[in-house]
Amino acid sequence: MKDSPLWWLFAVMSVLIWFAVMLPAMPTRKHKAFVSCGPALAVVPLAAYCLKSKEPFTEMLPVYCALIVSVPVGILGHHKALREVLADPDIPYDEATGPWTLQAACALAAFLGLALYYVAH
């Protein structure tokens, strides 16, 4: 199932989840534009890895799905607080941390760990 075409469907669903959760959490158009680049930018390192290792990109789609879904899962329940912090122009974007930071890190570790285990076996 690693190279199944179903992973393309899962990847599209992951991107839809990304946009459904992330865009409403962003307070300004600038933030929304920045966040909208996430799914496209996540493809770049995976594509580079696949080109270098000569592995089919389809086999790395579980990793892509894990990366894309982990961030929205990481901010679930924190939309309002995240919007408030990001709306404050005195706080730089890279310093806008809160409880969602730990939640996102744990989600990323869990999802990415499971995806890498799946891809490796």
C-alpha cells in the first residue's frame, strides 16, 4: 500500500484539512497568504529527497500527509488565542508562541514518527 495511488487522495484531503483549520486561525491577509504556502513548501524537501534517493514520490506521500496534518492538529482548540497573538503587531511572527507550540510539536513528532515507521516497513 506504500505506493498506492490512494495516497494522492489522502494528500489532497490533508491539504484540505490544512486550509480548513489554518486559514480561519489567521487574523490578517498577510498571515493567510503566508500559511497558504505551507502545503506547497512541504513538497520541496520531499521531492528533493526522492530525486536524490531515486525513490518514487508516491512512497513518501505518507510523510507529506503527516507533515501537513500535524500542524492543524497542533492548533486545534487554540484558534482564538493564536489569532490574538498574531494580531498584535508588537509580537514578531517567529515569537508568537503559546500552548499550541507544545501541542503542535507533539503532534508533529507523533504523526511524523508513525509515517516514517510506515514508510520504513
